[in-house]
Amino acid sequence: MEQINLPEYKLIRQKRKTLVLRIRDDNSIEVRAPLRTSQRVIDDFVYRHLKWIDKTKARLSKHSSSDLGEDEIRNLKRDALLYLTERTKHYSKIMNLYPTSIKITSARTRFGSCSYKNSLCFSYRLMLYPKEARDYVVVHELAHIKHKNHGTDFYKTIEKYLPDYKERKKLLK
């Protein structure tokens, strides 16, 4: 049988039910696994996700801030605060969903998040994507104010305001 060389990864065993694969900020690979999962099952999981690993690493390096200087990052953060605040206000009125606050972060792997207190965070890196993609993330996070999950009703809410949300979402990949 042919020997497959898996990429090096950090394994974290913890009390959980599922395997999770993550590309960290330093481009390293992290696998979180249930305590009793065999090494063979974990390696097989990594093997089945090799294409995803390559694609994700390529996307993250393409939209990495390592090519950007401090001034460019500062400007992107300023632009993100202005643009994303304005678009959040716009869609909040239409959707009748209002966040408690808006914050700009430097997150690499998450474009946005919504806390249980309905505070929205957006990564300044969103500004490296087309406005259609940015607006999708705004509507996505606003929809979390009403639905704290990614269920059917959540996506129906998004589709009500952005019927082309699937095409917009593809722009983020």
C-alpha cells in the first residue's frame, strides 16, 4: 500500500463529540479530537480534508495582511468601520434587527460574528472582498440577532433580503 505523507498538525484531544480541523493564524494545522479517537481515524480525517487544507491555506495567504503595511491596515480598519457601520444601519432598518454595538477586529478566519448580547464584530479583512460579499456578511450577522444558529429559518431570513445570497457567499471563498 502506498504511504501518504500527511502535513504536520497539532493534535488537541478534548472532551468533545466531533473532529475539527482548523488553519491557525501562523498557517499551521490544528486538529481537535474526542479523547478516545484513534490516531488512524484522526489521520484519515486529515487525509480526507487535504484539498480543503490546501484551498484554505491558499485563500488565507491571498487575503493575508502580511503583504500590507501598517498604514494600509490602519486605512482598511478605518474604511471597514465606516462602510460596515453604514451598511449595518442600512440593513438594520430594512430587517428591523438592531445590534447593540459594532466592532472591527483583525480576525483572519472569521469575517463576522454576533454575540448573544447582539454585538456584531467584523474583520477589517472583509474590505479586501467585493461589496456584494461584504453586504452578505452584514446581513448574515444581523440574521443571527433573530436566529442564533444556521438553521432553515436563519437562511430564509437572509434569502428574504438577499435572494442571491448563495452567489454572494461564494465570493468569500
